[in-house]
Amino acid sequence: MEPNGKIDALIVGVGGFLGAGEKDVAVPFNAVQVKSKDNNKWYLVMNSTKDALKSAKGFKYDRTNMTWIPEDAAATTGTPAQRPGNR
């Protein structure tokens, strides 16, 4: 979400099985459309392939800063582990 409140992207879980091996990717908000079918049930759809989503850059949620960051960025959550003798 942008500072002015505009939604910039949606985070979508892709890949994996039952959550194992899944990663989160950012999808541009304007790429997603709402469609209805089967007794007016609503669905979010986009024009993409599974392979394109699987190869997209992954993101993770940084709870400390309450924001999404690239999955290869250093985490800021928690405290650093203590090594024996460094207490």
C-alpha cells in the first residue's frame, strides 16, 4: 500500500502443496479482475501462467516494520542468536 492509501499490489501465495514450499509474490493490483460465474460467485482472476508466478521474485512479511520485503533481504524480526561465550 502506498503512503496515500492507494493499493499498489496484492500478495499471492504460489507453488507448493498445502502450504509447504509455497512462496508469496507481489501481483500488480490493476492486473487482477473480478469475474462472476456459477450462480454469481465472485472470483479474482489474472492473465498469467503458473510458471510466470513461480519464477516471480518472492516476498516475506517483516513483522517489526509491518511491511512486505523481498525474501532475500535480511530479516529484522526477533533478536540475534547468542553464541556461547558472548553473553
